[in-house]
Amino acid sequence: MTIEHRTYADLTTPDTSRMVEQVTTQHERVAGRLVAVKACVAVMSGKGGVGKSLTSAALAAAAAMRGLDAGLLDADLVGPTAARMSGVEASGLVVREDGVRPARSPAGVRVMSMELLLEDGAPLAWKEPDSESFVWRGAQERSALREFLADVEWGALDLLVVDLPPGTQRLIDLHELLPRLDGVVVITIPSGASEGAVARSLRLAGDREIPILGVVENMAGYACPGCGETQALFPGDAGARLAEAHGAPLLGRVPFDPEAAALAEVGDLATLVARTRAGHAIGELAASLIEALGRAA
Amino acid sequence: MKFLCVECDQQMIFEQRQLPGDGTLAAAFRCPQCERIVAMLTNPMETQLVSSLGIKIGGSEVPGQPLELVRSSVTSGREDAFEDQPDISPAGPRAESTDEGARRAASVVWSLAAVERLEGVPRFVRGMVKRIYTDYAKEHGISEITPAVMDRARSDLGLEGM
């Protein structure tokens, strides 16, 4: 026997469980927090290990060194590295009535990362039921990202760089959470394998009508500290090919630079940007990005 | 989420949320016509799914706290991750503080037993829990927070593990 009754859409009285209202409030809070952020840019790649986090952190540092108010949000909750690379130590983020003050790096970048919250060496672990974590884990991470956007006192920023983890899901989360995502910078290495994976990310950004601000080819040669020459490291020219295929500019080619890697290891991005060949390339990348954002504004 | 009393053809009204402390949740809805009450019961996984969205069925009695979901859900957080202001003492917050949180907390005093119990909460989340209890006390016109008040707030607000 079929029980006849009205459906959800037939009921015109508001939802008294107040769940929809709370979700709306969450979105309003993100929008309110970021109202003084002039540009929000996601740095992404479909592939891991291409140097995305270092590029993100150095990009934010380079922007700050050019006089911009810059922020860096590490959206890689499971493998966060932005704080360490930025030279920020985990100790006592100040919690106030309406928000948490972000850490400030030596280069002047406001930084928020799960790395600042976790015990040294500990994985991100959630209070959880014994099983079926796959059902809620994605929602939990998305909510954590929302809180990093909404509850951190970002203040007035010229540029907020969001370092996304490998893959594409977090870009979707970010795009849905933000009132406005000004664009993505996509990182690849020269190889064909990277090209294939990164192409999927570019396709996703295009499908969602997110502006593609440009492609960066990282590890584009080896900057030898001995002879001073840059030698080939990976075969291929994925950066140029991806940029052409997707109608996006090739923002820069950044060599693998042992000196830069050593400085990132100790969180000295100011020196990295100012004195290394990789840093100079990232500085030029920052200039190109700022110019592109200026044109888009 | 809406509940319909099919017999009366009336949308039911949210009445009450209960979190017994075992990871489950009960939300009661009442028919405004026949007064029948039904309860929606969720298992721990379903409860967690709702919680993961950062929402509470029926809403919340007290204001949300910064990074509330992260602080209340992460179990691998470092002890010194946050510096919550103001510090608490049995006599209340520091008198010289001009922090808004201190002014808000000024009319609420913590009993020694309540302070001792609060000190058992991991530092990663302790400051936030303290603010939530303080807000709860203010909301209910309670001037002194005792373990009994904490028990009530914990049950009313669903502060499992806090």
C-alpha cells in the first residue's frame, strides 16, 4: 500500500531543524571574513611532488617582499608543509572573540596551516566512530578548510595564496566555499607524465569556469651550483604545451636549485627569493601574477 | 530536514536535541496539531556525518567558537597550538584584562572543582571549552560554573569528550 503524503518541496514552512540556515550562515561568514581580501588565488597541480607547496610559499613571500599584504593558506590538511617552509614555528596562535590570528612569517606573510596545530610527526586524526570513516572524512576536511577561511583573522590582504593538495577535490571544495576565486596557478614539471595529470586539473578548472591565471613549469632544468649552468633534468616541455593547449600564459619556468631547496628547508624564503636562481624565477612569476590580477580586476 | 505528521498532514516542529554521550543523537519533533512527538535517532556514523558539516540539528544555543570543529574534532593536536584569552582562575578572569572575552566572562565565576575538571580537558581544546561553558552560563543566567553546570551544558550542547 502506498502512503499518500506531501513531499519536502510541498512543505512551505521553513525547516525547523535549522540546518539550511546554518549552512547559509557558514557561507556568509566566509564571505564576511574575506571581504577585505583583494585577490584569492589557488595554486594547484593534478600531481604530487611537483614543488607546489614551495612555489606557493615562495610566491606569497615574493609578493610580500614587493610590498603587498600577502597571506598563505595551506589547504593540504593531511600533508601540510607551508608553515615550516615559510619559517613559521608552531606555538600558540592567539584566539580572540571572533577569530584566530594567523602566524606571521619572517617575510611578512600571514600563514595558516594544519601544520601549526598538529603534534610534531603526528598524522591528522579525527575523533571518530570505529568504522565507515569514508562517509564523513571528506565533509570533515571540507569543514576544516571552511574554518581556516572563515575563522582566521586574515585582515586586509592584496593576495591570499591557497596551496591545494594533489588531486582535484580540494579545488572543488574551495570554489564552492569562496564567494570569489580569482583564479588558479597550475604547477607542472616538464615530463609527459606530469602533463597528463595536470591537464585534468586544468580541464576541471575550465569546466568550473575558474580563470586559469597561468602555468608554471617547475624543476625546469637543474641549476648547478658548481658550474652555474642550468642543465636538463626531466625530458619534455609540459609547461609550454599545457599553456598552449589551455590558452593560458606560461607564467614562468623555475629551475631545480639546490640552494633554494636548502633555504626552504630552514624556512628562509626571503633569502631564497632574493638570492637564488629559483627565487629570481619565482619573483618574476609573482610579478607576472600580480600584473595578470591587475588586468583582471 | 523536515518531518511530516502524515495523519494530520502537518509539518512537525523541532523540539529538542539530545546527545547521550555514546556518539548517538536523538532529535525530537512534535506535530503542532495532534501533539504527537517522534524522535529521529542516528547511529555514531550518522551523527558524525552531521557533525562533520559543522552544523547542529536544531541549531546551537551559544555562539560558535573560532575553529570550533577543528578544535573539537582533531585528536592529534599539539598542546600549545592555541593561546586562548583570557586565562581563567577560580576567582574569574584577570581583572586588568581588556579583552572582550574577559569582559563577557567577568560576571561568571568558576568554582574550584569546575576549574579542576576543566584542567583535565586537553589544552588543544580547553580554552574553547571554557568559552563555551561561560557563554552557556551567561545564556542561562548562571553566575557560578560548577561541575553540575558543566554536566548540564555538556548534555544540552552535545559537548562530547569535553
